[in-house]
Amino acid sequence: MVLPGQPHHVIIRGNNRQAVFIADEDYRFYLDKLIESCDKHMCAVHSYVLMTNHVHLLVTPEKEDSLSKLMQMIGRFYVQYFNHRYRRTGGLWDGRFKSAPVDTCL
């Protein structure tokens, strides 16, 4: 469930807990695609944590399908980049991303 206008905590993990970021350039490429994807699919990123084998994002989507389109676009670009760079094939992520709306009321 995605609530437009509401922040969401998003997590995506590497398949079998494998590393999805190896070099500094990997982090930079991911962040560049995150910015590009957010602009295209109307999402605001408030914070992020890129760990070696998973990603946490705090994202507010403007539309109901913004978040899924954002993650699909990043995934498509990043997996292709990663597989080419490290001469590998196949999936990188452990299934679909998980997300949950964050209550902003205090």
C-alpha cells in the first residue's frame, strides 16, 4: 500500500545478502540514478542509507504508482550497470522492495 504525499521507509536487499555496492563508483552511480528517477516519477527523497548489501530510503511519492516506478527504474539501470561492471549475469536484488508508510504525527 502506497499513500501519496506520505513518507515511506523503503528497504531493498541484495540477493543472498551479497554485496550490491563494492566500489565508491557504485554508490555514486546509484545515487545519480536515484536523483534522475525521483525527478521523473515525482518522489522526494528525504534521507538514504546505502549499506554494502542493502539500501534504506525515506521517500515521499506524489502519486500512488510513483514509488514502484521509482524503484523499477533504479533497479533496471543499476543491475545492468553492476552486471556489466563486475562481469556477471542474473538478478541482484532479493525480490521486490519492501516499504511502509511512516507516521509523521507526534
